[in-house]
Amino acid sequence: MKPIFAANWKMNLTAGETRAFCQRFFELAGEDLAAAADIWIAPPFLSISPLVSELARAGCAASVKVGAQNCHWLQQGAHTGEVSADMLVEQGVSFAIVGHSERRQFYGESNEAVALRARAAIAKGLSAVVCVGESAADYSSKRTEQVVLEQLRKSLAGITSTEAERLVIAYEPVWAIGTGLAATASIAQGVHQLIRRELELLVPGVAQKVPIIYGGSVNAGNIAEYCQETEINGALIGGASLDPSSYWSLIQSGRSAEK
């Protein structure tokens, strides 16, 4: 399966900075952009429209998928600070990240809420990138399997095989996010295998089609190691995706290591 290099810009890059990023990124990628990989970018909500516009202007709309960093399960209502799948689709969004560890840790999002968000996004034709991962305390206590499987089962509660065709799982060990302490490729591969086996139970028949990507201090120097593993189908990239040069270098390195 073609690797996914999904950029999560978090609360970074204004509309103006997004336009500047695109201009430089297009210069670097040139004609190789379309052939490089599945490039997915999730900017802040206010930078979605500028990103979509720049992609269209450069004729690259088909080469890069634009995403959102969250999605509410209702389509309208008294939910200050939230955005619905309908709103995202209208802006040209094609995927939504749900259950990111920062949303779980700092904003109290439960597995049950993640499940609602994921299914709402999928119902409107979006792909849902569902994040799971253990904390440093869980990892040191050897509770990775228990935590990841519980998050996976509850975050995918009720999902059908048809819905799962628009699913991406992102394994992001919390202890490796933004710390520089990336999980080794072999550690990540082991957890991805665990996730794949569980998907076979949850959505039999389509589990092998669900991409499982790794997130946690991924950069151009280590992406090749991950992409060489059979169950690692790409990466969810934070800091390294904010600079067009480092992001493009990462994509090139990952491409060279495609299985």
C-alpha cells in the first residue's frame, strides 16, 4: 500500500505563512510532487482555505489531501469552538484527525467521543485518522498492549466494514511526541502488528486495507527505517512538517524506502 505522509501542523502557521510554505514546497517538489507519495496536510482551521487555494492555483489539488485536526459528531448546534464535517467538506477537506493524544490529554476527549467524531467524519465522505498511543508511564509499566487495544476497541466502537474503508489508524506513543525520543522501527512495527490483528477482529475483510501510520518525532533521518517495516504504512508528522525543506526531504527519504 502506498505510504501516507500526513502533516499535522497543530497550532502553527498562519494563513500568510501557509501561502509561503506552499510556494517553497512547490518549488522543491516540482514535477515530482504527484509521484512522490500520498501527501496529506492538516493545517489549523483558519489555514485550510488558504492551503486549498494555493493547491488549486498551482494545479496540485489532486496531489495533496487537505485535512482538519478535529471534527465534531454533530452537524450544527451550540458547540462553541467546534467544527462539523459539513463545514469541513465545504472548505475542501478530505480527512480529519480524531483522538490525537493532545486532544485526549489536554482537552479530556474520551474514547467514546473519538468514536463519535470518527464516524461523523466518515459519514460525510471524509477519511478519519484515528490516533491511539500509550503514555510514558504506561510504556515503562509495560502496559502498551493493554492501553492501545482498549483505545482502539472503544474508539472504533460500532464501526462497520464499509465505514472502515475510510479509516486510517495512527499509532503515536505519547512519550515520543515532540520529545526527540522516537520509538524504534522494531518497537513501532510490533505495535502495528498488534493493531492489525485487532482490526482483523473488529472489521474482518477490510482490515488489510486500513493504513496504520506511525507518529512520534518522525524526521527525514529516521523515516526510511519506519517505511521499511511491513506494517508501517507511513507517518503522522509534527514539527518536521512545518518547514517545507524538511518535509520534502522526509517524503523523499520515505519514498526511497517504499516496500
